[in-house]
Amino acid sequence: MQTVFVGASSVVEPKRVRNSPSFSISQLASTYHFSCNKLIQLSGRKSNNNLKVSPDRITEAHFRRGELFELSLKNSLDNVIDCTNADPTNARLILQSAQPGQCLYQLPLKVPSVWYEQFNIGRKYKIRIFIPDFIFVNGTGQQRTLRIIDAKAAKGTTISHQFQVASYAYFLKYIIRNMRGMDVDISGGVWLPSDPQEPQLFRLDFLNLKIEQFYLKELPEILSEKPVTWLFNNKCRGCTFVEHCRSEAEGTPGQTPYMTEAKVEALLPTDIEDLAFRLSGLALNARSLWESLPYHFRIAHAHDAPVFMGNSTLKFPHSVTHELYISLLVDPVSQRMYTYSIQLYDSKKVAIDYFCTSKSIRMTNGVAEEKDCIQLAEMLAEDLVAILRWWHGTVMKLVMFLPTEYEKKCLQDVLIQCIAVDQPISGVARSAAKEVLLTMFSDGQLLTIDTDDIPEILDCSQAGPKIVIIEDIIRENVALPVYGFYRLQDMAYYMVKKHKHIMTDSEIYQKWESGQYINHDMKNRMKIYFKVVQRYKGLARNYQRHIEPGVNLFLLSPGEVRIARTRAFNSSYIGKLYFFKMFEAVTACEKKRKERFKGFEEDEEEKGGVHILFLGFEDVESPTLKTKSKAGRFAVIPRCDDDRPMDMLKVTTMLEYILVENSDEGALEAILFPDLKYRAQMQSLPLPAFDIYDIDPTNSTILMKGTFKRAYLTHGKHYRMYQRYIDFTVDKALQTLQAVDQRGEESIFVQLLKSPNLWAKQNVAHVIPKNLRSAALRLRDEFGMSPSQQLISNETMHRRLQIVWGPPGSGKTHFLALFVVWYLTYLADKSVRIGITAYTRAAVHNLLQRIAQVQRQRRGANFKLISMVRKVPKEPVEGMIYCQASSLNRHLGKGAVVIGGTVWDWSKVRQTWPSEAGCDIFIIDEASQLLVSDAAIGIEMLKQRDSRLIVAGDHMQLGPILQNEYPLLQKDQPLLFGSIQQCLMRRKDGRVCGSGDFFLGKGSRHDFGPSTIQLKDNWRMNDELNGFFQQIYGDDYLARYPDIHCAYLKEVWEDDSNEHVRQALASDKAITLVKVQEKRNQMLQTEARVVATIVKWHLRYRIDVGRPKPYAMIVTPHHRQRNAVLLWLKQEVNDGLVMVDTVEKMQGLECELVIACFTFLRAESESALDFLLDFRRWNVAVSRARCKVIVMTTDQMLLPRGMNVFSKKETSEGWGFVSLLEQWASQHQAVVHWQDDDDDSDEDYGGFDRETLAFLFHTGLL
């Protein structure tokens, strides 16, 4: 109570109780885009609404687009019950009376008060009434399920969308918790304008744990956090509180533009005395703005002017003669361009009026007419192509400038729409759009359009960028006295002398929407962009003259602008594969070259590559020629104490390294080295090239052989070596694709891409053997086939295409060997040819060896077995013929023959065989790893008529290594950019079988189409391990050795020295989860120490039952983990008792004990999360085990904070796999909580962990 005075008397007024913060679910969902605790705290109080930025016209237009889309969906659906005006208190009655087939539209729902009491939320916060767009009622009268679908006028499903739908489902499930015969569907979804016929679905059962964690744990913690952690940076664009936070950014890390959480963590002090001083009462908030800002930003704030930072850059080229400026704006409602402006300037900074234009359309009755938008897009394409054609072939160098990356993407989208979407567009404009697109944008988006012209992008030159983003170059090299991030108005204000105001996108949109003329405004914007770039160049010149004379700031020169050279294709599928193969090569090359740019790019000081010191020459003797040659000895210099460059080096034989001096000039030489041009060459390279001949890890030296004459090595001088890009296969694949395209519809490969199920049934009467029934009877008696193996064998004889889906341990290779010998013994003609290929030479050899073994054991037919290899192996298989692909014809003869080789071997055979020759059967093993583009080589080896294709693999294990992410095509389009197995798996209606849901419900089965049959025998695992994998491969996936287990001497249970180890090795638990206590900065060492302890006990006490070595397999995602474990188990590995390697190297192997190491979760980047939480990676790691798998993990890995794990379907299902493992181990009481007493990492920070230090930095206290 408190006393207040009213006039002359006083009254006692009750003390005001502050209301609980309240949130709408959509409001909380939007915070995931910004990932900001401060935003959550601010948005929970209505009193903070005055701190918000008022919605601009563009934001309002986005809302209007969403409303229109939602209304169109409602009107297109049948049996919709409009609940818009329903009372939330009646929601249970409405749900109870809902019938299957109905759709409840916008039913208001309220979280019951009992929920807050049950979960101890109390008055911490409240959830406002929430309204799902659509609730579909499915099932029957007795058992109904409710599926929630939300309408979103977005281009794709985001984390925010998933969070919102999953939150609806979480609370709806509580609301109906005691309603009999009703449940919430395990799937929910989002309806997008890109596919109004079908919503994008995702699993809600995986999300449920995260949603529960957020509402019960994370949200209360965030709301009680004082002071709150926050960081003002680039991600704050678009936030409603952006201006409020900008005003409070001074004194926090966000005062430095484009600061990130990773950079903040890197700034944490490691010196205990410095830390203690900063945390003392006197030091808190004592650091002034001047002291905490980076140097260049201090000067910028002091003078209120831009300061050039002097970073050498690859983003801005030198020697530009002409500059083309482009800007365009898109209407949020129609998603079409409504205005654009083009300005072309020559080297004298004079605008070339002929090519300068600003154009826009006018609204009609408040709507942008589609025909007007299309006409405007036509004009843009024709204006741009006129400039390119005028410039084509000249020596002048043109660069295109766009304000932001967003506008670059908009320009690309407009050109793609001209080609792929808009039917009424003129042929001239379509051709112009294609010309511009292929010339300026050679990236993966080209694969979304159907075109018969494909650009040749294996460009040999290493030129500078064609397109420069103005925001990027200012961000990289100019310090402006602003906080968080640069806006275009900031750049205009500080970079243009007259402090010009630049109209924002929203201001121009509002003017256009009101019917006013905007062409002049667009032209003025373009002039300001031009002046910003000129000021940038002026600052750079001033820096070179007065601050650091002679420094090379702009490293690359732009190439000549040429209209893209294209190749015409008859089949758009083949054209896309041709481009895909080139694009993969270009990207792989760029990734290899990325090391060379280190030290030049933003936030990087150390140069890349390997730093080496020349020690002198030595004579080495060739083991084969017995002659001596000269080699150079180099010392390898680490970058820092934690750097271990020796771990990443290996002996090479293809002149894989180029050598330059350890200087900026040397690094620039490496950057300019044209890798693509010399991708398949070993001689006449423009830089000295070397191989690592020998590695001495003890002394950290390497011995190198190569082109010493041109290197001019000096004793005691420092050099750098960089890996170069080498590829001998891409040209072979491209040649094959060209040949396939020339054959047109006659090509078997083209027919398979179009309709594999149809091809499987063509001419089938000719290929069914007459004696099949009698031969089939021998499958069980003579060949010992299981029922599923017999079924596949019989089905294969009734169709031309058979996809054999072989889960882990299903004996896929052995089955193929049995089938080949059975077929050749009882069904084949005497002259039949069977071809075999696989992703790796080892897989081909393994299958051929197994065929030879079965032939001897079953006394099958007499046939030749030929392996195409470069040289005969040290231990040749008895009866196997070994030859090079070029000499295959000499060994064929007239009888039956089985020929095995990689697709690259088959590419050589294809050149020598006549067109009518070919294989009667072609088998692709490990087909889930072989690219579609590469598989074309093998498939084209089939005879044109009456031939069969057998494709075997498991698409749920690791697939092909892709360098890029590719756009999803329509479901009636084949999956071209992945494995041949998934490409050929089509359902009955011809639609592709995407990744689908990996996890099955009880009694459910996967549907991968009529051409796919699963092997259902698990010859590897015991009953418990098999039971776990039945959740993925089905209930009819049966363990053939259910009782195998790891047996130990009784002493292991009597040894009391380590209870944790005994729990981990328990023989009656096939899956054990070892949760290691997190000590983040020591996690590698902790994990390695725990793994080594378990392995040493296993080896010491195991009972030998005759299983082959190794006796333990340690699977690590990262090479760093592998190296840490190897330090502890070096002797065991050398003796062959233990194998330690990455997941990729383990596929196809098995062992009695597998330890999967997944404690090292550093998910600060999206790629790291994709890598660690990939379903296939986890599936391979765990399924290597025969008797037992131990998963090393942490609480952070099992339940990471935030929702980033759901940003992609693949990571979502990977986390789902992790959750299944934890549930399984918990149900079987097989979770070990490992406390590692040797780990004392917090002492490094004076008792503060890094999370605490990061918190202090975020809040400006440190």
C-alpha cells in the first residue's frame, strides 16, 4: 500500500501490481528471425509500443499480400467452417463437434489457466489468444486428428513459420488433452504462394521438445535476465525496435558496425589479471567509447566523417573503364518490379545518355496490372542487352553496380521470370533476358529454368567481379560513424559531400502507390549511388598517396564483357546436367582457391595455405626406377600454438601444390593462377608445382619434389604453398552428356530420366526367360537366398529396371553376387555381357571379388571375370583378369563375361566399342553415392533393346558430395542434382520420391515406387540394434543374428576403478549414451580422453570369439576430433586393433563396437550445423555396429538452445535421429552421465566460463 495526497487529505491506495508480460505466438515466432533476448523483453510489454518504429508502406503491403493469399486459400477449399467470430471459451465444443473432412478457419484458442499452474509459469508471462489459419480434421468419427496449416505469403518455409505452427500444435494438444478420440497430427505445415495446391509439411513431434523447452525454460529465463544480453548488428534490420536499440548501442559491442556473436567471443580476454581488473567495481562501464571502438571507427566518430580502412579487396576491381549502375524496386503485393533505373558512366565520369533511363508503371485502381509489369520487365531486359551487345568484344572493361545484394537477387528473379514464367512475353524480350542472365549470372538459379541454351562457364581467366554490391564495398573498407549496420541513407549522408538525403524504398513505394511520378526520384537515387562509389575511390586514392604509398588495394581487374558462349541441347534435362557438372567443378575450384584469399579479406590477418621454410635439397631414390632425384626439405610453420598444419598434409603424386613467396605479391600470384585452365595438366604450369614426397611429423618437416628449376629456392627463405584444383573427370562427363544429347530420344539415359517406370516395362516380354520358373526354384536350395532376396531376383527378371534398396547390414553386395552367378548359371545366353560400376574403385573390386567367391562356392557357370584397373593389385583374386580399360577388347572373347570398372574406365571403353555393342545387364552398386551426371556414362553402355539396369544402394546413408545447394524443382521433374538411385525412384504416378520422412510410424512402410524393392534381412546387428533401425527401415527389417553381443571377462565387472566404463560397456545394452559434462574450451581433449579409456578397457577385457580386426571403430565428424583421439590410441591403431576415422571413411564397414563422437558442437555457422546434424551422417555412424554402439554426446548436442536445428529439413531429421537415440537409451536405462575429473577448464578464465564472459561483453559491462 502507498499514501497519496488528494487536496488536503490523504488516502491509502493499493500498491499497483505490474501486469505479466504477454505475447502473441506470431510475435514470439518473429523473434526467431532476429534471435534477440532484448526484443522478447521489449515486445512483452504494451507500454513499450511507443518505442516501436511505425509500420511503413512496404510492411503494410506485405501484410496485405498475406491477407489476400489467405482469403484466396479459404475460398478455394471445400467444407470450410468459418470460426472468425467464435468465442475462445467455446473452442473445445467446436473442436468436439468437428467432423472428418471439415476445415476450421481461424478458430480462436486460449491457453487454459491450469497450464500456467501445472508448469509453474504463474505470472511470469501470458500467451494471448492465438488463431491458427486452418485446422483440418482428419480420421474417422472414433479417432480424429487435427492438422494445423498456416498461410504465409513468403517464398519458403522459415524457422519462424515452423515455430508458430509447432506452438499452435503444442497448446492445442494441451487444450484437447482429455478429449477422447482426438489428437493433434504429428505433421503440420505452411501454405505458400509457390504451391497453392499443396502445403509444405514438416514433422511436429521433433519440434515438440524444443517448443516445450522454450516455453517452460528458455522464455522464463530470458524474461528474468537482467541486464539482458543483446547485440545491435546487421540482423536488426526490419526490427520494430531498431531505432530504440540504435539509440542505446553506444558503449556496447554493437557500436562497431556488423559485429557478430563470434567476433564478440573472440574479444573475450584470456589474461586473468586483465579479466579481474575489468570485472572490479571500479572498472565496470569505465571503458569509454573512444577506447572500445576499433581504430578507424574512433577516427570516424571523432571527425564525423568516413575513414578508409585500407583493406586489400577482391570485391572492387581496378582498371574499370565504364560503370553501369542499376536499381529496381519490387511491389510486395504483386511480387513484380514496378520501377527501374539504369545509368552508364564512362571513364571521365560522364553519363552516356543513350543508355541512361528510368522507367516505371502506374497503378490502375490501386493495383499493378500484370501486363504492365511484364512490359516493364521486357524493357529492362532489352535495355540491358543493348548495353552488353554494344560492349561485346571491346577492350573496355565494364562493371555493374547494384546498391544491395537484395536488389541483385531481384534483378536475377525478374530475368528468370521473363524466361521461365511469363508466357505473354515477346520472343525478343525472352531472348534478351536469357542473354543477360547467362552473361551476368552463371549460378545455380539457371537450373530452375527450361532452356536449350547452356552457357560454357569453365572460364579459364581469373578476372575480377562483374557485379559490385555498393553496400559490401563500403562495409568492407569504409568506417562510418554509425552503429550496428550501414543504411543507404547513412552512406549517402557521409559519402556524398552535399550530405544528400536519399529516398528510401518505402518513401518511393508510398509515392508510387499514391499515383505520383517516381522516375525522377529513381534517377536521383542512381546519381547518389554513383557519387558514393566515386567518394569511395577518392578515399582509396588518398589512402594510397598519404597513408600507405604503393599499397595494392584492388587486386583484380575485370574481364572483358562478352555475351556468354552457349551450347544448344535437345533435352533440357541433359542441358541442366551439363551446367550442373560445370557449376560443381567451378565451385570446387573456388573452394580450393579460397585459402589464397586469406589475409586480403575482411577480418583476416593471417594468410592462408601452408607457411614453409626452405632448409635445403636432398637426394631421394625412386623405389621403382632405382634412380636418384632431387627433393627439397621444408619446415612447416604453424600459424599459432593451436595450429596443427601437419595433421592436414598427405603424400601426393599429381603436382597438387603451387609454390609462391611468403608475401602479398606471392599470394596475388597464387590468386591469379588459372586453376580451371590447367585442371587436367601436369606440365607447362605458370607457377612452380610440387608434390609432397614424404612427411616427418616428429620434426615438422616435409620433403617435396617438383619443378625446382623455375622456383629459384633460397636457403632460409619463407614460402607458401597452396593446393591447386585438379580434375581429370569433368571433361569426360561433359563429352558423354553431349553424346547422349545427340542421340536424343534413342538414348536409354534420356528415356530413364523422363520415365523410369515406363522404361522398366518396355519390351519386357522379350527379356523374361522361358525357364525362369525352374531357375527360381534353385534360388533357395542352391544359392541360399532369403525370401526378400528371392523376391527381388524374380522381380528383376520381369522388368528392365530394378532398384535394390539395401539398408545397413542387408548384404547388398553379397546378394548382387548371388544374383549374377545364378543368372549366368541358369538363365543367360552364352555370350551375355554384364557390366558393373560403383562410386569407388574399392566398391567395384569388392563386388567382383564376391562374385568370384560365390562362383567357386556354388560351382556356377563358367564365365570370365574382368577388372579394369591401372595396375594388377598385390593380392590378385584367383581367376580374375586384370587389364586397363583401353585394352579390354583383347580379353573379351565370345563367352559370358562380367566386367567391372569405375565410370571413368567405362568412358574409355565406350570410345572403343561399336555403337551396336553393349551390356545385356548393367549393375550400379553404391548408387546412392553416384551422381546422375556421372551415371550417364555407365547407363549408356547398355544395349539399346532388351537390356536391364540394376541399381543398388541406400539413399538414407551418405549421398554424393555436392559443392552447392540446388533449387528444388517441381515434383514432376526428376531429381537431377543428386544420386542416380534417388533420381530413378519414382512413385506410380511418376512423381519423384524426395527424401520424405525418414522415420516410420508403427506398421508403416516407405513408398518408393514400383521399381524399388527393399532387402529385409539384417545380417549385421543384434536384435536390439535392429529394433532401433526398424524405426527407419520398417518392422519387417529382421535381424538374422539376434543374439550376438560383446562378451567380457568377469574381471571387468569386478574392477571398481571406473564405474562409468562398466556402465558404458554393459553387454546387455546395445545402445549406450555417454553424456560428457560440458567444458567447452576443453571438449576435444575431454572427449578423446573418455573414448580412449573406454576403448582400452574394451580391448583389455573382451573375450575373443574370432571376429576380425578392428575390434573397435571410432567415428568422428571432424578431423580435429580424429587427431585428438589418435594421440591417445596411437599404438592400438598401429596394431590394427582400433580404427579411427571420419564418417565418410566408415561407410560400408562394420565392427563389434562402434563409438560415435558427437560432443564437439560448434554451431556458430549454418554449414557447421548442416554437417553435424545431418541424418545420413548419424545413420552411417550408428549403423556400423554389430553388437554395441556408444554415442558420446553432451546436453548441448541433445537439446541445443534456439531453433536453428529446424532451419532445414535435413538438420531437423538429424536432430530427430539424435532424439530417438536418447529416448531409446533412456527407455533401456543406458544413459551414462560421465564426470571427467581431469577437466578443469574454467580456471583459464578465473572461474568464469565463456558464456558468462560473452554475457558481460554483450551488455557492455566488459
